[in-house]
Amino acid sequence: MSFKHKPSELDPAAATVDVTLPAGQGWTHELAPGDVFRIVDLEGNQAVDTLFFNSRDLDERYSATETIRTQANIYLTTGTLLMSSEGRALLTIVADTCGRHDTLGGACSAESNQVRYALDKKHMHNCRDTFLLAMARHGRGMTKRDLPSNINFFMNVPVTPAGALTFDDGVSGPGRYVEMRAETDVLVLISNCPQLNNPCNAYNPTPVRLLVWSKARV
Amino acid sequence: MSKVVLQQTLLGGQAWSRRLRRNQRLRLRDVHGRACVSALLYNAHDPLERYNMADTLKAQFTAFLTTGRVLYSDMGRVLCSIVADTCGWHDTMSGTGDAVAARAQFGDGPYQTLRNAFHRNARDNLLVELGKHGLGKRDVVANVNFFVRIGVGDDGGLAWVRDNSPAGAAVELRADMDTLVVLSNTPHPLDPATKYDPPPVELTITEGPAAAADDPCRLSRPENGRGFALTEAYVAEMHTSERGS
């Protein structure tokens, strides 16, 4: 299957934030309306588990099902409105050189790793632990209660017409990126996935690069 | 016949919630066909533990729910199992409608003019019912839509499937741990109906035995065997601590 790729015109040299996030680490960042946020899959096939919140009202958060229902499609790419639980667009995907991102597969956790792989996998690092630590450090009282279904950028979870769902080899590659524009004040929460038990990271979790072009400073 | 604990008709537009004790069965029957019952599930003793769509789908390599599949919590445990189903396909990817979607689909339907035939929607219904348990917006996650099938094309596009749930279709859940079930009997936003007329759904709760060693839900995937092991260990631990206190 071939995907539509839409590159961006923005120059990384002009970015106001430019950080590299190693696998297994979390990141939070607040975007203002109009800010543009890019995630770069530096080495390819790296799942980036991501949630968004209205940073002025954390009860309003990314909703996978609102996003799927609104566009009547399960895959995310250029043009997708990333919808909130209140039926509003938090961000819009404005560029994408990967072409398909997942929002059904959720985040790995110590407990789901036990179910999916083996009871003795509970000690392995996982996205939910990363989310929980990043939320605790962010310091606004967020807990597991604030973890609805997330986005997995660069992850490929195809669904067949017969209703089968699989974790497939990635469709991303080194240097592929996805870029989105904040439509409101947005808190970004990221776990750069440490999963070693399935092909979502090609069994080799790698760093990603995170860039922000702040509207106020361009 | 096992003992009937409750029998009730869930009217079109109505919300409902109840704690199911472990091993109770909840049967939903789509009396006239084309129903949509949106559902959220929580650990009855600790609602921070709740239904997890992604873990349910991933563990069972499926995009839908039917007999033999289980509904996982976000803590690796089986809240409920689907022990019987004459419908064959229940959705868990496409979410609920809200007031905006209902207005776009059916036009204005306020209480002021329609009285109790007013256009209720699943988002608001779930918030009302969750509020009765001290829960709210933070507790709303991706839900189950019983009796609904949404087809997925090769390009990922969604299409509502007509006639998925014929008159009399029924699905039966077994609570594998004490579970708070919250339901809303309201139209699915991808159903192309233009008249607001959600059909009634019959609810029946009965007592029943625990999942046996050869239970089809337990054996349907090796993942489910582990899910049941974790659930049963948790139930035993809860039971021991209750007796000890």
C-alpha cells in the first residue's frame, strides 16, 4: 500500500524548540494556538505514544474515538483533525512524510505486557510508566485517570475488512516526520515507546526529534 | 433456568448503571433490531481501573467483539466476558455521539417541546450516569457499542453496516470481577437514520457459575488464559483481605 506524503516548508533552523528524546523517556510541552509541532522518526519505525490536552482545562483531552468518528477513518495523516473529548479540534496534522499513524493500539503497560507476552514481563519498561512519571513531574495532579486512548505516531496497526487487527512492520523510515498545528492551548504528553516484545519499534527502540515553531516568536 | 436478579426494559434514549457482582450475567436483547447500546465498564471497587479498548483489541488481535472475547481493564484483568452472542459483531472503535452530532443528524430535539421524547445523546447520558458514582469527564474512555458494526475499508474508511443487529439479537456478558456497567441506549452517530427513534433494549441479570477451566473465553487466546489468571489472583487477594479485616 502506498501512502500520500506531504512535506513541510518549515526550516528546522528557525524552530524555537529542538530536542532529541531517547527511547523510554517522556516529554511534556505546552503549545499556544498556531504553534507548529513536528515529530521526526530519526532512525525509522519508532512508535511515539502521544496524548494532547487542552492546557487551560485538562478535563478536555484527546479522544481517539472522536477523531475516528469525525473523519470516518481509523488512520491519521495530513488533514486529520485531532479531536478532543468535547468534540473540538485540538490540533490539525498539516504535514506527514510517513503517511499513516495509529490511534487504536493504545499504550503498552506493565500489566498489559503480562497479558500479551508472559506473566514474568511485568518488570519491563513501558509507555504507561513513562506517561505516569511525566505527568507527576508536570505537577498538575494528573494520574492514570488522565490516560485515555492515545496516538501512536509512526505505528502501523492495520484492520482488515473481516475485523482482524495486527501490529505490522512499520511504514515509517529514517527521517520521516509528522507535523501538526495547535488549534488551541495544548499540553503535549509523549512517551517514546520502549516496547521490545513486538515489531512496533522494529525490536529496537530509537530516539526521536521534537521541534516546535512558536507562532509568537517567528 | 438460573435465578433472575433483574429484568428491565431500557427505553430508547435511556441511560442505566449498575454494579454486577462477579459471575452475574447481564443479557442485552435488541427487541426490534438496530439498537446501539454504548457501554463503559469499571472495577466496582476501584473505578480508576476501567475498560481499555486498546488492550482488549491488541490482546485478542481483533477489531470487534463477539462470543469468546473478553473486555479487558487497563490493569490486565478481565472485567467481563462475552459468553453468548447471536448478533456477531459489536463495535468498540467508533465512540459515541454528542449533542452537536445529534442536532446535525436529527435537528433540534429539546425537552422544552418534546418532553421525555427529547433527543438524548450518549456523551451526555454517560456523564449523567457516571456522576451518580462520583465519576465524570476524566472517566470517559473509548467505549463499547453493543449491536453496532462499523465496517473498515482497505483505506481505513468507516461505513455503518445495516442489519447487523436483527430483531431479537442478544448478547450476554459474564462479570469476571465486580464490575460497574454504565449504559446509554442512544443512536450511533454513524447510523444514517434521520428520525430520532432509538429502540428499546431488554436487560436481564442472572446468577451463574465462575469461568471453568475449559471456559471458551479463557481458551480462545493464550493471552486470555493469562488475563484470567491475573483476574482470579486479584479476586482471591481481595476476598482474603476482606475476610482478614
